[in-house]
Amino acid sequence: MSITLDKQIPDFSAQATSQQEVSPASLAGKKVVIYFYPKDNTPGCTTEGQDFRDLHAEFQKAGAVIFGVSKDSLRTHENFRAKHSFPFELISDPEEQLCRLFDVIKLKQMYGKQYEGIERSTFLIDAQGVLRREWRKVKVAGHVAEVLEAVRSL
């Protein structure tokens, strides 16, 4: 099962930093931004995280919580989060459960080799647990501001 725009997100359970368990039930009543990124401590992923960090107060004012997701371990996430002072939680998805639910695992190519990896993507879920917006093949520059405007319009 995967997600569909304007439909309730399916049930899932995932481990996040700060020993937090994330599920649709734990997110009920909140607007939620979930962004998927390839790897901790890489240039684009660091910049994207810093952009979410820098606008975090604005997301909070708009009633939204933010979660970043990659396949990195919780330990790596905790270090990445501390190093860049991210005020939001990062979800570890080493088995790709959440990545596959949101259909962000794509065939990629680097140095002529093909591999499966996370396609940078962001999803906006309303307070009733319904997927309202999705951004796929995200380019980092200007993206977080665009997501913030969508959160404000919900």
C-alpha cells in the first residue's frame, strides 16, 4: 500500500530521534511535514535541514511539526541533528518501510552505476491525517519556503 493525495495516510510506526515513536495516531491533530532526504551530512541534505531549521519557528506558528527521514541510523541522526541544531526530529528508516510507503525509493545513477536510493521528496499531511501536498524530485533552493506557504494555506 502507498499513499495517495487527498486520502488518509496508512498506518505506520517509525523510530525517531529523542526516542520518539512516530505513527499517524501520534500525529493526530497536527499538520505534519515529512521530508525524505538521501543521507545525513551530505551538502544538499545539510542545506535542506538548515533551511527547515531556520524557518522552524514559522512552521510552528502555522501549527506544523517537521520530520526528516533517511535510511541513516538513529545514532547518525542524533549526531547530525546536534551538529546542526535541528529543532525537529529525524526518523530512521533502514528497512525502507516509510520510504516505500511514500514511494520515494527510486533507481538512481552515480558514476555510471545504478542503485536504489531516496529521491528527495516532501509531503504535507493535514491535522486529520490526509495527504494534501507532495513535492517530488525536490531541488533544495527555495523549497522550504514553498512548503511553508502551503502549510499556511491549509
